[in-house]
Amino acid sequence: MLSGVRDTGTLKPQENMSVLTHNAIRTKELIDDLRRDGHAVAHLLSDAGVRPRQLEGDEPFLPFEKIARIWEAAAEMTGDDLIGFRRGQSSELRLGGLITYVGMAAPTLADLIRNVARYRRVFSDAIELDTSGLETGGITTWHFRVPTQMRHRQNLEFNSASLTMAARKLTGRNLHPVKVTFHHPRNEHVQDFERFFGCKVAFGAKRNMIRFRDKDLRLPLLTADDNLHEILKKYCDDILGRKRDIPSGLVSQVERLAMDRLTSGTATQDVIAGELGMSKRTLSRRLAEEGTKFQSVIESLRQALARDYIAESNLSLTEIAFLLGYRDASSFSTAFRRWTGKPPREMRGMATGTPRTGG
């Protein structure tokens, strides 16, 4: 249920990343459709570092980094910025494999969501789902365990649409979430999202979140099967027991903690180290083992966020500076010139196709 990237100057992703695999059946389906439509998929796969035979079989797996690259490149290749969102609405549930079936056999919609969260590692090492707010607030949040620099919004938008469609198909109700939010910014097509979800959709939010009504979460699934449900849960538990747990990369953990603290100016090494339960010195050592430094992580995080805010939002430079923890727009512009060699207004003009001058 769940390289073609816009050139933004010198902004580059972290090289040091744990290999987190993800079920690639939806990516295989995407590639097959692109090929059928006459697109040069061989070039797309090559740019992502994927060999065609890696997508063979009933349930292929790939590093999530490569999957994300394919989907972002596919959006640019087709000129369809909503490719993930659209495909999430039309995806065939049963193609999702075991994780889909253990969800479909669950008694209620809430149980389906809990199953997906509990057994997510059956189909992905990269995704994290939090259902701790499901019972009291109807809230499910999710993110991918990857550095912020890695563009993967097509996958995030696919997940939200496919979960909502699954909820509608499996309950037989045209239900609508109360609210949907995405961490990444988006300027265009917001109304398409609001029409589909039937509620307010916010981009550039603190987290990726879907909030369902409590009465909808209690709805029984048309495919519920208690006996099959127990069998599939035991099967999934057995798979999880044999899988090696890949811890979240330290860089991703630091980024996630720092992201909420940039605006307040508290994204310091002392604070982040304390949140991670380690000393400042230990954090420095651990980051050095991953080939980076704390300030480099913060700098890269700001670059990635700045790239998205400039290209995908209508935020003013003053607002962006505030969100990134700079004193003023001038300080932010200076940093942006250092990263890219261009002023932010010029970069925004390049992203929108409207040349601009000035800093």
C-alpha cells in the first residue's frame, strides 16, 4: 500500500547510507507501463543503477534509494508531477503481496493499519509507520529512513493515496480522512489532493500524516477472515523473526531530530546528542565512522530543505530563512550562494521558468 532529478546547483545527497531494501513490485509495474508507452526505460534504470533482471520475479526487492530515484525520474520523464499520487489511486491491492493480504484479512480498518505498521519490515526496511496516535486521535504517521537530501515525494504520495483507496475498497465506503499532511512542500495541484482525499491537505508540514475518523476506523473489512488472519500473522511473525533488523542510519536520526529544532535555534550538537542518549563526543565519533561531521549534516539538511522550499513552495525568503534557523533573509541568501553559486531568487526563477535577478 505503499537521473531525472531537478538540477539545483551544487546540492548533493549524502553518499554514506545504509542499504535499506523495499518491495519493488510497484516499481516493476511502473517500468512495464512506461515501456509500453514508449519511454526509454533502459536509460532510466541505468541512471538509477538498476539492471532489468533485478526487477524479475513475483516479489523483487531493491535498495529504496534506487526505487526513489526511479520514481522521481519517471515523473520528469513523463512530465507528470503527480505520477505517484495517481498510481496510488489505481494500484491493484493484491499486487502488494503478503503485507497486503495480512491487512485485508484483518477485522477492521484500524486492524489493517496496525498490521501494516507491525509487519512493515516484511516488505520494507526503509519505511517507518507510527500508529501510537491511532486509538486516541485516528492518526497514522510515516516516513522513510533516508537522509532528507534524497528526493522521494512520489513514494510518499503513492503511499497516502493507496492507503486511502484500500480503506475505501475494503470497507465499501467512500470514506474521507479528517486531515492529510506531507512534510515536503508542494505548490501545484494541491486541489487534486484535496478533491481525492475530501479534506484539507497541507504540504510543508511537520510530518506525513493521515487522520481517519474513529467511526471509520471501526468499520469491518469486506475481506475479513479471522482464520486466515491468524495464519498470516504467524507467517509474518516468522519472517520478522528471521530478518536482520537494520537500525536507522545515524545521519537520518540526527536530521529528523534537528529538523524540528532549526526554527528555534536548538539544533545543536549538545541537544541532539542528549536526545539520542549519548554524549557530544560519542555523537562526533559515531558520525565520523559514517564519514561525516555534525555541522556537515546540519548544513546538508538546510541545503535539502532550502532546495525544496525554493522550488516547491511560495514561501518568501524571509519565511524560509526563519524555518531554516537563519537570523534573516540576507544570512540565508549568503549561505545559499555559497552552496549553489546562485542567489535564491535566481534559483526560484529557474524552477518556475521565470528568470529573476537580485539576491
